[in-house]
Amino acid sequence: MIDAFRFQSPLCFLLLIPALAAMYRLWLAPRKHAAVFSSLADLKSLPVTFAQRVKRWLPFGYGLGIILLIGALARPQMGRSESIIRTEGIAIQIALDISGSMEAIDFELDGQAVNRLKAVQHVITEFVKGSNKSDLPGRKNDAIGLVAFGGFADSKCPLTLDHGALTDMINELKVPKPIRDRRGRVINMQSLQEELATAIGDGLALSIERLKNANAKSKVLILLTDGDNNAGVIQPMDAAKLAQTLGIKVYTIGVGRTGVAQIPREDEFGQMYLDRAMFRIDEALLKEIAATTGGKYYNASNTQALREVYADIDRLEKSKVEETRYTEYTELYPYMALPGMALLLAVALLWQTRFLTVP
């Protein structure tokens, strides 16, 4: 790829100073009159011949030739460069809670109240793809996967560099909803209650399974939840100890805060209304999981705090990128030297023949 132009010896352009000064003195400075005439009015009416026009331009041709030769001495070069980029990315597995409590409305996006899941989806997308607004550069060299969990854990996307497909998967996640028959009766009540629970241990275990064989210099698991472990078959600390054994670092994020928040509910007629409910985050558990694996616990009680959490993780977990650039230069001085010499020879020849002045 041609991407560089330079002069190898730019100091040669300093020769332009004495060259231009000499040309001014020889050709452009006012000259003393050799003879005095009473009037030149009659001579001005004579037609200007082609030879006279050419003679007027000879000094400028001589000066251009000098400039071209000085430019040739500066050695103009065009570079053709090739880059070899070596990347050593990080394998990142995101374990995202989609239990019922993630519908609590206590976050904001662009001044609008949104639920926890919507805020998390938005910030994760910024973390993966980059955002100037949030000062996140993106993770283009990292393989990232997604596990979603409520009462059950489900692998939604394997580790991939196709971050467009990954973020599409993230933004399609929804909290499980009731399914009603024609009479309005909920027909999935039992499974719905199970799906709306929070199986932190199962989400961790499945994420570790997807991450353990990744070919990466380091492996990171980001767990986001707003509840406590109340479902599943695997205890969270058992999964944390497995992550520690496998060298997987777990960052835990408590989304929202313990307390009362609004949440949408559906009545027996399928109509939505806002209710107030108490929510609890098991911060002690999340801190213990992070400490066991060498990670870090964060609490993100609002959208800006969530952005700051991801910015901190982005600073802590850097991918290694090395670039080696090779540049080969082609000399361009003949394209200036040859025209410059031709101009000087032509001017000298004309001065010594057609425009020779005899004292």
C-alpha cells in the first residue's frame, strides 16, 4: 500500500535561498541604463515578436531548472509500506441475568425510565462495539460469548469475533412472559415460575464450560445479576472454585440496589400495570465469587455507574496488539533532475545562439 511521500535530504532546500537571491540579482533587479534617449514613445508602438516573448521568459526557465535540480538533490521518495499486526486477545464470557427482577424500572437511558435489562443491554453493546459517548473503545480483538440465565442457564452465543451477531443476540434477550390461551388463562404457570427465578450457580457453571477451552492469553467472565441465588442445581461458590482452578477471572456486577422499585405486572385479564416490589442483591455472595477468582465486585445502581463499571473492566483487561511495519521507498529524483537539466541546457543554448548579445 502506497501511503508515504518524503524528501530524504530536505536540508538541500536551503540552497534555494542563495539560488533565488542570485537569480533576482541577475535577472530581476533594476538595471542602470547604458544610454539615454529623449523618448521611447515611438519604440512602444512597434509589434512584439515571438522571439522577444521567448527571450522574456528565459530567466524564469533558468530559475525553474535550478529549482528542479535542488528538488532532485533533496531526493523525493515514494514509500510502499506493509504492516503485520499480531493480536493476542482475551476470551470474555458474559453471563447475563434475565430473571423476573430484571424488569424493575429504576434506570434511565437518554432521560427515559427503562428497566434493568434494557440498560444492561445498551451498556454491554457499548462495551463490545465501542462508544465515544461512554469513552469505551470496543473489544474488536476479543472473542466474546453470551450465556443468559434465569431459573435455567442457556448458551445464547459461543465465543466469537462477530460482534455484530453477538450484540444482536444480547438485544433480543427478554424476561420470560406468561402464555395465555384464548380464555386468558396462563398455560405455562409452572415453567414460568421456574424461569423467573435466579440460578447464579448454573449461569456461572455453563459460562465456565464455554470458556475453559478458549485459546486466549487470559479468560474473563463477567457476571451480571440483580438478585440472589434461589434456583438451579449448582452452588455459586462451587462454580467459583472451579473458575479459580481453571484460571478464569470473574468480575461480578450487582445491577440495581436492594430496596423497593417499580415493576410491571400483568393482571388476570392480561392488562399491564405498575406495582412496587422489594428487591435484594446478595452482594456478599457476589463479592466472594469475585475475590475467589481474583476478579472484582461492582455495584451499578444507575446507567452511568454501569458505564463506569465497564470502563474499569476495559482498563483492567487489555488485549495485546503488536504492529510491525515495513516500508520500501522508490527514488523519484530522476523525474525532477532530467527536466531541470533539460531546461538549463535549453536556456544556455538559446543564450549562446539565437539570443547571443555582443558587447
